[in-house]
Amino acid sequence: MLKIEQLAAGYGNIQALKNIDLAVPAGKIVSLIGANGAGKTTTMKAIMGIIKPTSGRVLFKDQDVSRMPTHKIVNGGISLVPEGRSILARMTVLENLEMGACQRRDNEVQSDLKRIFARFPILEERKAQLGGTLSGGQQQMLAIGRALMARPEVLLLDEPSMGLAPLVVADIFKVIQEINQAGMTVLLVEQNVRQALKIAHHAYVLETGRIVLSGAAAEIANNPRVMEAYLGGKKAV
Amino acid sequence: MFWQQMVNGITLGSTYSLIALGYTLIFGVLNIVNMAHGEIFMFGAFVGLMIAVHANVGLAGALLAAMATGAVLGYLMEVLALRPLRRRKVSELAPLISTIGVSIFLESLALRLFGAEAQSFPPVSSTQVFDLAGVKISMVQIIILAISCGLMLVLRFWLEKTKLGKSIRATSENIETANLLGIDTKKIIVLTVMLASALGGGAGVLVGLAFNAIEPTMGITMGFKGLAVLILGGLGNITGAMVGGLLLGVAEIFSVAYGVSSYRDAVAFGMIILLLFLRPEGLFGSKEQQGGR
């Protein structure tokens, strides 16, 4: 569904991504894990066209989207739930969700809105509230709901568990799994490696701009190097 | 006396609000202060005057022509003076300087096209004066109030309820997020600059009507007043711009009415300084600075 070939990107003189390859097959959850500054968010931004890659391609349904403007990529069927959630704090919950569907021209927006409210009842309760007044977990649900309102074919999630209480984190991962089971293809960037590997089918490990390891999520979770570096010692998992 | 001055002040203030709204809208989406806004306002006034004198289309025609002129100037400014800088990601000071350049250019152009002398607006409306329980209100004042309040109400509603209006609000809150939601932010920026400039051009005609005199240098003073209102109301806040404009107008008129007419600007701006001491974020501003380029 989504394929990255030899992608390189950076900021000024700093090369954050050094020719990475990555594939997200349809209907799967793929996790991209790595430490701070490894290039995870840069990968997401490059896919969305927020930063233009210096070389390489991003193929979405066999079409190169790497030089397309961001709003066209969203239109084409890729949505990103950005790091830190980026809720529009001065707009209401309902308006946030409506903005998610702003590029759609069909007339099923209302029924999709109902579906989102069914999945996240708290959002319906608070739909008239300003986005900025929600708690962190609720904002994350709003951000996911808002991304789904665009009817994407691939959903990118950048650190959805960041800054959330453990119980809420479990909720968010459950939601991601449910969305995937309903047919959504997911690319998940996480620092919460344990949880990310638990729900993922495939995983890639990113270190200082390079993919150093990839494979089935269960294999990656049992890889001694990963266990040591990300899962806190050899006995974990 | 008091209510009479109140009416005069609100009438003047409503035009300030209109001008300040232009600043606010552009500040919202671009995070810059458009220093050329006053000159676009002045150009609107002159084009409105020309149309009213030569083309016998009445006030509505003059107003529409002024707004269209504003929109065109706004478009040109965005495409020629602002966008090229944005693409290179230079410091935020560069577009500010760029708009100062546009303002100097427009003022010189106006001097050349319209001459340096103040010109008076033709009588496009009746000079009838109504007497409401001792408060005199002229037809011109009613027209100014109706048009500026009407424009503000429509704008308010449009930003609140329509898809495009919401897109503008989303873009002014966070341009990267707006982009990620599938909004063509480039288009929204052009649209916002044109809209803001059209409001400025329209305000030019209204101020021309109110003072019955327009000149190429009027843009500077008006520009500073609009800027003051932008800060008074809270940067980028629509309601703030509307209320702030009314306050400034009322403050000015009262300082004239109660005998300090040569200090009218000093009194008004002094009040703003005082208010900012008490509320540095402006009347309606939020504490944390938001919005991005």
C-alpha cells in the first residue's frame, strides 16, 4: 500500500534520514521504533510532504507522492495524527472533526461523524467544548477521530501514547488495534516499544537515520539487541 | 452631549474596527503585521472617490470598487512581496520589511496618480440629519455604521459557520495542522490577504465619507491606528479588533469633545499604553502566543 524507497531527507545540513526503505502492506500495522532523534518523525513528515525528501521516493498505491503538496497527499488517502496531537485548541471538538473532512466532497460526512462518535462517546459528550479544554487522552482520541474523518486508506500515527497515563495508553493502543481490524492500514511510530510491538504485524528499527533491523513484530521483540536497547534488559517481553 | 459624542465615537470607531480586522486576519494566517494595510486603505478611498465622481454609480458602486481594488492590491502583495519570501523560509522580519516597501510604493504611486492635495468626497448621500431625543445623527453616520457593522457581522458569521471560514480559522491557529487536515493553506492565505485588503479598501470609502477629505498620506496615520487596535484587542483576535476599534474611536472623540482636541491621538494612544500595562496580552488576547507561519 505504502512503500518508501531509498528515502533521504534532512534539515539544512543535517541529514536526518539516510536512504531508508520501508513497506506498509495493506491491512497491516507496521511499527517504526527507535530512540529520540532517530528520524521517526522525519519519516512521517517526509511521507506527508511537510519536508521534501532530498532523494528517494514515497510510493502510495504505486504512485510517487514524494513531490506532491501536503493537502493533495491527504486528499489521496494518507492521514497523519501528528506528534503532540495538534488539536485546534480554539475550535470546538465538533469543528475539529469537521475540519478533518474538509477536503471531502461526498455527502457521507455526517454518517462518518456518527461512527466516530460511536467509537469515542466522550467526543460526542464534549462536542461543543473547545479542543484545548480536553484532557490529553481525549485530545488523542479527537486527533485520531479527526484523521479518520478524512477517510484515509493509510493512517500514520506519530507517538500516540506520548505524555499519557498508562491506563489511557492501553486504551489508545486498543483503539488502534480495533481500527486496524476494521480494515485500516496503519503505520505507527512509537517510543513505547513494548506496546507497539505487541499490536504490530511488522516492525522496523530506526537508528540515527538508518533502518538497522526489520521483520515480523514478534521476531523483532525477541531480538536480543532490541530487548537490550528498548525493552529494558534480556529477560523482558 | 455625552450620548451625542458616544454616537460620533462609535461611528468613527466602527471604521477603525474594520481596518483593524484586516490586520488581524493577516496576522492570524501569516503571523506578520502588514505595514501596507494603511496604504491599501488609502488606495481604496481614492478609487472609491474617483468612481463616485466620474462614474455616477452611487455609494454602493464606489464601495464595491474600493473593495475590489483592495482585493487586487492584496493579491498582488501576497504573490509578489510575501510568497517569494515564505518559500525561502527567511526570518519573520523580512516579510515585515517587504510590506513596508509595498506601503512606500503605494503611497508614491498615489501621489503620482491622485496628486498631493487633499480631495473632498462628493456628496454621495443625503445630508439629512435625524434628531433622536436630542442626539443628532446624520444620514452619513447611519450609512457608515450600517455598512461597517454589516460587514463585520457577515464576516463573523462567515468565519464561524462556513467551511472556508473555518479553514481560515484552522490555518490561523496552526498552519501545519491545517495542511495536514487537507486544507490548501496557500489558497487560504491568498484568500485571507485579499479579504483583509478588501475590508481595508471599503473602510477607505467610509472614512472618506466621515472626514470628507482624503489624501495620499492618510494611510500612515490610519495604519498606525489600526495597528494600535490590533495590539489593544489582542493579536489575531477578531472580537478584540472589533471592540478595540470602537474603544479607540470613542476615546478619540471624547478627548476632542472635552477640550483636548490637539491631543486627541496622544490621549487615545496614552490609554492604549495604560491598558497594556494592565493587560499586556490585550483585551481579548490569550496568554500563550499561538499561530504559526
